[in-house]
Amino acid sequence: MSVVNLQVLKKEAIQLLIQLINTPSISKQENKVSFLIEDYLHQYGFHVKRKFNNIWTENTNYLKKGNIRTILLNSHHDTVKPGKNWKTNPFSAIKQEDKLIGLGSNDAGASVVSLISTFIYLSNLSELPYKLILSITAEEEISGPLGVRAILPELECINLGIVGEPTQMQVAIAEKGLMVLDCIAEGKTGHSARDIGINAIYVATRDIEHLRNFSFDRKSELLGFTTLNVTQIQGGIQHNVIPDFCSFVVDIRTNELYKNEELIEIIQKIIHSQMKPRSSHLNSSFINPMHPIVLKAQRIGRKTYGSPTLSDQSIMPFSTIKMGVGDSVRSHTPNEYILISEIMEGIDIYICLLKDFHF
């Protein structure tokens, strides 16, 4: 392939992001935006594969001898639903000098277009010592089954993943996982005036108090302690009936020192309510701090840290880092925005990280 003009790619990245913002892509409704990205990649001659609303493509300019290593560049094109406090139309990109306002601009449109530009640039260089796969996937915001989870079996062995999420182009080398438990406290109905029966709300509140006072003892250097919070509760059918049923939800943010199955066993021992995991596949992520990609990132001035927020890293069964354009503080907020200068710099940093990278 001939060398592409990086400045042209950067200008196209901004125009592509404007198109992405202008094309609503709420989770499960990403069809139009996925075809938009696919069409752009076709312009550069890439063969694009598709499953549901996920697309991916590969480079061809890699050394095809010996032990071929593969790097996955991944980000997501779906967005959350816009809140009510937007001052502008969230589905209409507004450019104000260096600022680009619109839903998904920061999370994670800026990372999407920056990774696409990086992939195109690297794919047009002379032979790389590794294979690249670019995937832009769906349903990340809802941890849905038709997102990246659906295409991982379609991909060959991946040695390293770079997940594009807003991290200010710093490098998350660990990420907390998520487990949600649906709990049901059972009692026995009775008339409230006679004060008979077993009040399921009281059973639930005793369990909740036990959970409130419980703490996990294994502290991660990067992620801190595993934490839990009761975030929902519901019980009772009317004022004069002692309820025989009360449900509550436990949100657990995990570090790499516990397996989800182990946490389930620990929690079940301290509560009487029946417990059913709603999700237990969103594991914490951790990469060896001495991994070559971490060392290279540090050499080019990137900071490493542990991230409290969840991403598609949690379902990738291989070494990953999370690194992307923008600031997670802006994610899921009204009037979400990205700076154009952040995208320009982000592309440069991605290229600097990968251009001369060796495992």
C-alpha cells in the first residue's frame, strides 16, 4: 500500500466523528452508524466483516513468518440515551472553535475515529511485526450479548487488546469488574393489625445491614478494595398486609484478587435472602505492569493507573489496556463534548505507541 497522508486522515477523522454524532446510535440501534463506518473503511480498500452491528477488518502488511502476534484495536459506536438537560440537540454535532459537542463525541466517538485513523495509517506502512485487527462494536453501554462478546469467537488468537475509552490517553492497566445480584427475602403474609406473619421487608433490611457492615479484605494496589452497594429495594403490596416478599439489588465492583464465583459464596454465607447473579461475566481486568505495551507507554510519557469504570475489557480473555481520547468525567453527561485538539493528539500518541512496537 502507498503511504497515506496523516494530516488528511486527521481531518477525515473529525468529519467522520461529526457524521457519527449526527447518526443516532443508542445501544441496539447502531445499524446506520455501523454501515457509515464500514463505508469509510471501504474507501481505503479494506475488506470489512460484519456480525449484527459489529464490524471488523484486518491489515495485510504484517510479517507472515514464525509466531504471528495479533493486536486488537477496539472501541464502541453505541451511546447511552440522552438526558433531559441538553442545551443543544444531542444528535446534531455543534462545532465551537476547538470544541465538538454531541452525544457520543467523548464516549466513545473520539476513540473510534482515532483508532480508525491509526489503523489506516499503520496498515499503509511497510511490514509490521504484528497483525492488526480493528473492531468497532455495539452494545457496550448495556454490556449486551450482541456486542463484542458476539464476535470474539470469530477472531483468531488475540495477544493484546487496546480498548478505546476516554482516559485522557493515559493507560488503565487494571479495571474494576461488575457483578449484579438479585436478592429475594421471603416471609409470611398476615394482617398488619394483628401483627402476625413474617415481614419480608424486615428480613431484607437485616440482610442489607449485614452487607452494609461487611468489607472485603483483599486490597489491590491499583484498584483498591472490592466494594458493594445495595442500589434498589422493592416490597409490599398494600399498607395493611405484612409482605411475604421483598427484593433488593446488590451492585459489586470487583478487583482482580477475587473470582466472581468466590464472591458469590462469600456473600451467600452472610445473608438469608435467596441470591441469583444477574451478571457474573464482567470480570476485573489486569495486565502485567512489565508487559511490553505498558513499558512502551511509559517510555512515551503515558501514566498508568487502575480504572473504577467498566468497559469491554471485562469480557476479553487476553491481555488488554484501556486507552482513549477524552475524559471519562464527561461521559453520560448533558452537552457531552470532545476537543478537536484531543483527537489530533490522540492519533499521534496511538501511532507513537504502536509504530515501532515489538512484543
